[in-house]
Amino acid sequence: MSPQPQAAVGAPLSRVDGRLKVTGKALYAAEHDVDGVVYAAIVDSGIGRGRITSIDTRAALAHPGVLRVISHRDAPKLPYRDNAGSNNPPGRRLRVFQDDRVLFHGQPVAVVVATTLQAAQHGASLVEVGYDAERSSTDLREAEADEPTRYARGDAEAALRSAAVRMDLTYRTARNHHNPMEPHAAIARWSGPRLTVWDKTQWVVGTQNELAAVFGIPAQAVRVISPFVGGAFGSGLRCWPHVVVAALAARVMARPVKVVLSRRQMYFGTGFRPSYEYRLRLGSDRRGRLTAMAHEMDAETSSYEKFTETIMPAGQMLYSMPNVSQAYRTVPLDVNTPLWMRGPGFATASFVIESAMDELAHQLGLDPIELRRRNEPAEDESNGLPFSTRRLRECYTVGAREFGWDRRRPEPRSRREGDWLIGMGMAAGLYETQRNTAQARARLNADGTATVEAAASDMGPGTYTSQTQVAADALGLTMGAVTFRLGDSLFPPTPPHGGSMTMASVGSAVLDGCDQVRQQAIKLAVEDRRSPLYGAAAQDVVVRDGRMHVKDDPARGETYRQLLARNNRTHLEALGSFSRPSGAERHSYYAYNATFAEVAVDATLGLVRVRRMLGVYDAGRIISPKLAHSQAIGGIVGGIGTALLEHTVTDHRDGRIVNANLADYLVPVNADVPDIKTIYLDGEDREADPLGVKGLGELVHIGVAPAIANAVFNATGRRIRELPITAEALL
């Protein structure tokens, strides 16, 4: 078939759902109007570990409006079947109200159902729970770790012993919480044996599968609806206990129930980026060629599930070296289970590796970019595969030129403006190009419009818009003639909306479905004696603005609308699909970046101010430049938070999170956000997927924290190996 004109893909278009959002017409999980709904407030555990000995509900039940208090004493027993179709980590997931065990501070121990939200919340405060408390373990540095996951090539220990230059460095990163603008919420309604849930989720299919497993019903009996998600950053990638609480309460009450987590409850009701202690030993020759790295990583997980993330690949293949050893250990603690947070694993690894590379460059008297160039691999040394594309050198070159890297002074504390010490830093980053099986239904209507459906999500990156762009070009329609629908488990299944896989996976399925429909229409036309296109070669026909015509003879053609009306067709429809090629991978698939930062540090007070940042990205084909820039702003701002502000504080006596609010858990605000610029290298990766995209949402966060940390060192001469970098650490 002739290549379709690309009018929408690559254009800097505004969001198709923008008007709905700014006018308040976009409905989020808690905003759906469900008849007869009652409100539920969760009672959280006040201890970090132990057993419930008593629950006094008399005061709560006496409060006006309170209908019921449900706890393990009277809740129905649920099957909690194993569930392979979920993101649940290995272990025994939390079973809501099924026994008297308390596994972490804040665990749901009861739920109060009332006619109003206020009555439910006050009723929850009146429930008195007695405990037999045990000593809880919440300190990563004091608990015993699991057996490690290991990787090795060469002999790292021998290479380190003989290395001309050796460094032994330990880094620590704080726990981070996602803190999306929209709180997590769910509304559950039973209709006989069928359950409908309106949920804040990044994977409607995953929530559907989990609820089916928990309640022991077929997945087809569960419908999950989630048309809009007000930010998630990974926090919606599994079905959390409050969703089960809503469904359980709705079954007990025989009426719809709404649960909305408070901001405080989101610190233990959903996941978080785990804290790490990460020891890195590296060796090199005097010219900066790396000979070995040894990584020892300890990360927190819960006592009842083993959460892991992809923290190991960066140390295996970002740089060339013959000897690598890694030991990745999880440390079970009395906390709720962590979860992926933007740039999971890779963001933490990049902070450590890229900070260490900067330390090595300083010790050797090399420019940090030159050191990285000297260690650029020719292939993925972890598996011997060629890179599908790798343009990291170009990211360095473009970034250095555009950022003015030649103005950087290599000697720390050598640039000053009044009370402020000025420094520049950079870091490399990478993220795996993930693709998974997805489907999308495309339907061309008799009026010449189209509807495309997939059970995807949109937590903010612009899924509605980017998928509409792909569909519009594949069908040869204007953006306004295409409606993309998502967020409903009745639609064709898609993978989780995370891991930067949505565009590659869902977008490729949308492309396939729309290509099929366009080809159906062209086939119908060229075989229809009444059509101006009768007898034309199908491969010579293209479609623009809903009109099919011969590529070299634009006058010869007709519209979709004319074709379908003449043939008495109400629509044409196809189910598009995408799946990764079977068998072993032929290439190593990653997206890359180089991030540059300039900071100012108050020499007296230790305050750090980010002045400007630049990100240069090798991310394949960019479907929507405007959305891509928005993604980068969000990722970089999140990286500023990780580097300088965000830190969840736990009281290790009982596991209580001390700063479970947005007054004490600091996130960047407008005053913290500098001049941000982004550059996307032209190109595509057709080895990865039909669209040629490599993923963007995670990549733009990775490398930000080490770039800032390296700039802080350049400004002050102080190397801070613990995140966040605080004023106290710099004084």
C-alpha cells in the first residue's frame, strides 16, 4: 500500500481532551455520579506490627449517618485466588479484613460506611481499636536482607585489585512518594453477580483481573472504568486494598460505595519508590578506560511481598568494561509494598553510576563528557546484541553545544556571582524500550467519522491525543473526525499504562486496526464498478481528509462517506493488534539521554537553586512534539524533587510516616522550576515497533538527579552521596 500522508503525527497539536479538563468536565474516579452511592472511610492501623485484640464500634455506630462498620470480625471471607494477570509482586498479598494481623502502620483494619463523607470520616475517628503490638522493623540499615540476585561477567574483584585507579563509594537514596494531584479513589457497585468499579488506575485490565481473583468470580463479571487519571507516576499500576474495600463494602451494603483516600492515607495506602543503600566500587586505567565495576544494592520491600525493579541493567551495559559484578538484595520491612515510580530502577542506578563517573572524571582531570565517550560500548555487553539504535554520543555533542558546556570551569568553587557559587553538571540516562501485546478496535462510520477504542489509560502524557494522531493519519482523516476512547475494560485489552510502553504497544495496535479499515475501504472502492476508483491498483490509493484518490491522479477518487452510502454499509471495522516478535531478541532496545544542569548554591546558607536545565533525547520517532516537551518538563521537575526535596521520613519506633502531607513532604513548586529546554534527535526505531517510537515518559526523569548533584559538586567542591541534597548536608 502507498504510504499514508502524515499530517497529524509529528505536528505540535494541543490536547484533544484539553477543553474537558480545563472546564471540569473530565470525570475522575471519585466524580462519577452513581445512583444510591454511600461513602466509606477507612480506619488505619495505629501500630506497625502485631495483632488486633478489640474493635469498639459503639461510638461510631451512634454517630448520625453512620450505617455500618466492617472489620475482620464480620467481613465476608474472600477467596483471594492467585492472579497471574496482575502486577502483584511475589508473596502473599494483603488480605483486607480477613484476619487480625497488622503488617504495617496504616494498614486498613476497618471501614465505616455512612450516608455522607463527613459522617464516614468522623465515624472512622470514633472507632477504638486495641492491639497487641510487636516491635516493628522499618530501618533499611538494620534489617536482614534476602538472598541477592546476582550478575557477573569477567572477574571484577581481580580487576579492581589491579586497577590503576580505584574508588569505593556508597550512595543512599530516600524513599519517594508519587503524590499525584488526584487522590486514589474507587466507586464499586454490584448488580447481582456482576461488579462495576470506577477506579483511578493505570491498568483497567489489571484491576479487573485482581478483583476477579479476590472475589472468586470470572473476569468477564468485572467491569473497570477509568477514563481520566489525574497523575499517577506509577502509583496506579496495581489494584490497592482500598479498591477491594470499596467492592467488599458494596457487597455487604447491597448498594454502591465510594472510597477516597486522604492525602495522608496515600503514603501507606499505595506504593512508593523504595529507598536504597548502594555501594559501587569501580576501577579504571589512568586514561579513564573502565576496567571493572562492582555493585551492591540493598532496597526496601514489605515483609509480605518481594518488590523488585530493574536496577541492574544500567550497570551492565551503559558503559563498556570487561568486568562487572552485581548483587541486588531486597530487605523485608514492616512497611506496605513499594511500587514503580517514574524511571523505576534506572533513575536510582543513574544517580549512583553517573555520580561515580563524575567523581572519576574529577580525580583523573578529565572532562565528564570525554570520560563517557571513552567508555562508549560498540554493543550491549550484557548480552552481545547490537543496539537497535544508540545515539548517546550525539546527545552529548548536541547538549554540550546548546548548553554552553565549554563555559564550564572544571575546578570546583571557581565561578561565583556574589554570595552564589555557580556550577554545571551533566549525566547520561537510558531506559529500556518496552513493548507488549495490545489490541485496538477501529470503526469507520457511515458519516465519514471514526471511533477507535482500547482499554488503555491516560494519566497525563496525552494518550487521547497521540492515539488520535496515529489513527487520523492511518485512516486519512482530520483529527476532528476521529474519536479515541479508552479507560474501560470492555474495550480491547492493552498492557499497563507504565514503563513507557503505551505508544509503542497501543499505538502500534491502533495503527494496525486503522490500516486494516483503510484497506477495507480501498478494496471495496476498487472493486465497485460504480466507484471512480474502480479498477485502480489498491496500492496506488491514498486517503486525505476522508477522501480516497489515486496518488498520482488526485481528481480520481471519492470520500469514505460516498462509498459507504452507495454500498449500504453502516460501518467498516477491524481489530488491530500488536505483539513483540516471538523468539529471542535480535537487538538491544533502549532510549537514551544526556541531561545538563546549572545550579547556584548560597555559599553561606547552603541553599541550592537550579537555574537552567537541558535534556537531549534519543527517543525514536516523536509522535507529538508538544506533548513530548510537556513530558520532559514533568520528568525534569520530578527529578528536581528527587535531587533536592523529596524524602519520606519514617518514625522507626512504630513505622509511622512523619511527613505524610504536602506541607512536610516537599515537592517542587513554580519557584523551584528553572528554564527547561528539550531537544529530540530526529530518527526512528523500526526494529522496536511499527511506529518507530522508543518510549519517553520514564526517560525524561532519568539522569536529572545526578546532573544536579554533579553541578552541586562543581559549584561547591562538596560531593553529596545521599538524596535529597539538603542545605544541612552542604553546610
